[in-house]
Amino acid sequence: MLDLSAKKCVPCNSKDTRPMTEQSANELITQVAGWNLINEGGMLKLKRSWKVKSFMKGLELFKLVADVAEAEGHHPDLHLVGWNNVTIEIWTHAVGGLTENDFILAAKINGLDFHHLLRKKTTAF
């Protein structure tokens, strides 16, 4: 099986492309560490969140993700809430659910080097 990050997103024709089943999504989710499969009103999406060091670091993270998304022609929903909480949601809007493109984009986002933008994890006492 080819590494998802090595694949390229392909244009989807909404007439021909159907959203993948939950079973297919559950098989691919193991290839995108840190991402969660969510079901919003019957529509499957990928979702991942991070805490960044500052508001500006969140915008820097968005710029890195935007560059990848633009290169792939596949655009996620980006959320910056409470100045340092970043959440990214990915699904194929044209089909109203998940396609392999979503997992490819998630894998490419996972490959970005943005750890310097993230808050250090605190240990519990």
C-alpha cells in the first residue's frame, strides 16, 4: 500500500464520486496519526486539534497548511479559537463526506514541520 503522503489529491467530479463508507474510513484512519474520524449529522469528517504558542503562531500554522492545501487543490476548514486553539476539519465538500483525498491531505499536514509553533505539553502533578 502506497504511503498516503506520497499520493496526490485528484479532482473529484461530484457526479461520479461518492463518499467512502465508514468501514473504508476506519481502515484509512490508522494511516493518519492524531486525526479523529467524526460523524456530524451523518457526514464523516477528519478532525485534529493543536494548542499553539500564540495567536500569531496559529496563523503561521494556517499558512503552512494553506500552502499544502493549495498545492493539492483540496482545502480544509481551519479554525482558530480562543487565541491558541487550532482545529482542522477535512472532508470533500463536493460529495458531502470523505474521499481518499481527505486522508492524503491529512497525511501531508502530518508531514509538515510545525512543532516549533506548538505549546509544550505540560505534565500533570
